[in-house]
Amino acid sequence: MLKTRITEMFGVARPIVQGGLMWIARAELTSAVANAGGMGFMTALSFADPQALRAEIRKCRRMTDNPFGINLTFLPTLRPPDYPAYIQVCIEEGIRFIETAGRNPEPYLPQLKSAGIKVIHKCTSVRHALKAEKIGCDAVSIDGFEAAGHPGEDDVTSLILVPLTRDALRIPIVASGGFADGRGLVAALGLGADGMNMGTRFVATREAPVHDNVKRALVDNDERATRLIMRTLRNTERVLHNPTVDTVLEIERRGDTRIEDIAPYVSGLIGKTMLEQGDTQKGILSAGQCMGLIHDIPTCKELLDGIMAQAESIIKERFGQVLG
Ligand code: NAD
């Protein structure tokens, strides 16, 4: 049992967060995380329109009695969504927690706060974390350079970023990027975080609604098998290395890249097809360096039970021995 400000804030048993995962964080995965005692966020933009999100929230409620939240990502996108309409559905459905990401959530905070929703903002630098605290976010999830997806442009690893964020902020923080096991959880707490976020690790679980080839790719590849695309657009994404990624990097090397040049390769709709059909050589799959730590495809309960047992054993036994 590890009690932190994050378990208190979300009302969950374990300080482990499943953050937004485009197309993947749907009811099957998020309810499994919730039932295993963690805090899961379903990714709003995975659903074609706000009414589809509403249906998924109701589905998730049927699958778990435990708390869960919704992720809203404000990064650039090829298909700009109606954010206020997604937020309105969350409010109407009684969602109490929203994870924002990608851009400053300030324009949406009045709508969220007047509904009593607690906001955890996912960001990649101390200055953005400070801004999140200043504008009234309730917690911050801080993403190190190891992270899958969009780790920002500063290239600061979790080992540095998490303690610096702890020093700078008063609100609870969740460490994200590079975390996949009980050792990571103890490290996150040691660095001053109130919990840890995992993304890639949750994709390689039985309940993640993706093709088995995708899960196997995360097990079979190691910590060296990621690449950074879209650096030239200042929208860096850490992804699994495959032939599509090589094509994108080749286009970027030519210079003066425009999103139109690479959109046919990086489009999320192609990535969705990969997740459904399992051809991991075609399309983009966000993946973190923690792939090197992923060796199996457990259920979420097995995963979280194992992480907690490992963390508690390190704290009681290993630290006990070291202290003498
Ligand atoms: P999409 O199909 O809309 O776009 C594909 C990629 O191109 C995304 O990475 C997007 O950020 C980027 N992009 C689009 N327009 C751009 C522009 N004008 N300038 C620079 N980059 C641009 O994306 P999707 O896969 O359907 O995902 C929807 C949203 O979720 C996007 O905003 C995406 O960035 C985000 N996402 C976030 C993460 C994460 O790590 N937080 C992971 C996957 C997707």
C-alpha cells in the first residue's frame, strides 16, 4: 500500500496512472487499469465525435465502479476537433478528472473548473509545469525525454526533470517517461513524484485493444528501437523504428519540411489501421525507450500487482539492507 497525494486526489489504491494513448485508451484498457487499482484516462480524440465519447464513457462505467478520467490533447492535428463539445460531454457524464496535454489548457479551464473537474496537465518542461500550476491546474504529469509520443523539444530526461519539477511546484506531480516496473515506481517517488505514469507498458497488456503483433513488437524490440520524427516541425514524436519512420526522416533530412509532405505517412488514421490489423512496418506507433524493460504481455491486474510487489520489496528489503 503506497499512499500519496495522487492516490488521494484520484481516490485510487495505487499511485500508477495510465495516461492518454491515442486510439488505445478505450474502455477495455482504462476499465482494466481502474479495476486493478490504478488511474486510467480514456483518450477523447480516439472517438470520432463527442457522442461517441459519451457512449464510451458509459461503456467504461459498466466495466468498472472505480474512478477514471478523460485525456484531452491539444497538439497540432490534421483533423481539428471541437474541444468544447468534447468537454461538455465529459461534464454531462459526470467525469471528475481530465488530463490535458500538448498545449496550455487555459482557454478551457473556466469550462472545466466551473464543473468541478480536477485537471492534471501533461507537460515536458519545468516552465510549462509552473505555468500549469499558476493557471490553476490541480496536478502535473511531467514527461521526460525517454517518453513515447511527444516528449517536447528540450531533451531533458526524467532523472533531471522530475526532481526539478518537484523543487519548483507545490501541487502533486506524476513522473512520466521511461517508467515500466516497480523499480521505476520507487525511483519516481524517490525523485519527488507523487505517482508514475506509464503509456507504452500498458499497450503490452492483455486488455489493450490492439492487434497482438503490436504488443509483440513492444516485447521483441529494445530500448534502442525508437526514433524521433517531426523534430523539423518542432512537434517531436518518439516512435517505434520501422520503414515508414525511415521514409519520414528521409523527407525531413531534405529540409524545409511541411506537414503536408509527411502527412501521408504520419497520419493517425494510418496508425489506427496498424493497431487494428497488425502490420507494424506500416504507419507510426508511439513507443518509449522503456520498451527495453517490457518482456511480457500480462493483464493489467498482473502488471500492477507485480509493480506494487516489486516496489514494496525494494522499499522494505533492499533499502532495509542498505540502511543496515
Ligand atoms: P493526426 O493524424 O492529426 O496527425 C498526425 C501527426 O502529425 C500528429 O503527431 C500531429 O501532432 C502531427 N501534426 C498534425 N498537424 C500538424 C501541424 N500542422 N504541425 C505539426 N505537426 C502536425 O494525429 P493522430 O495520430 O490522429 O492524433 C491526434 C492527436 O493526438 C494529435 O494532436 C497527436 O499529436 C496527439 N497524439 C499525442 C500523443 C502523445 O504523446 N501525447 C501520441 C499520439 C497522438
